[in-house]
Amino acid sequence: MKISNWAAAVSLLGILGGCASDLIHVKPGSESVALADPGQVKGCESKGTITVSVLANVGFINRSVKDVDANLLQLARNGAVDAGGDTVVKGPRPDIGKRTFDIYKCRP
């Protein structure tokens, strides 16, 4: 009986880890926020910087870096909408699950 409880707990954590990406809210307008390289924003107006973070681990299950980065980018795009920006540029990532983005207004 103990093995089946342990297997159920592992399954639940796996499901929760897979669903974590679905928990990030997609703010209206964020789908039009571009991801650019630093050299592409030279003529743009800076709207500030945002540091975002998400869970990189659910229990003892490590989420994939790809999924974590996708969540971080979505949060940055949401923040750009709030700041009046239309473009984000990746900044430092001190840890998996945390990243800084610069926000710019590049389009009229």
C-alpha cells in the first residue's frame, strides 16, 4: 500500500509540473510584444526593467528550462503591456526561474 501512495504522489507532482505553464496568465496585448536582441532597440524608448520569476521545481521534480523560460518570457510580455512597451530584451538570469528583461517602446 505504501508503494502505491508513493507512486500516486509522484504522478501528482508530475502532473502539477506539467500544468505549471498553463497557470501563467496571458494578458491581452501581450501576444504582440516582440522579443528582440539588444542591437535591435537602439532607436527605441526605454520603458524600464522588469525582473520576473517562476517555479523551476515542483516538489522534487525539475521543470524543463524551455518551459521555465517560456513562462518568464510571458511574464515579461505581460509586464511590457503594463509599462506601455511593445518589445522586451532578455537580461541577466541569476538563477533558473528568474530573469531580468528590459522593456522598450519601438513601434508608434
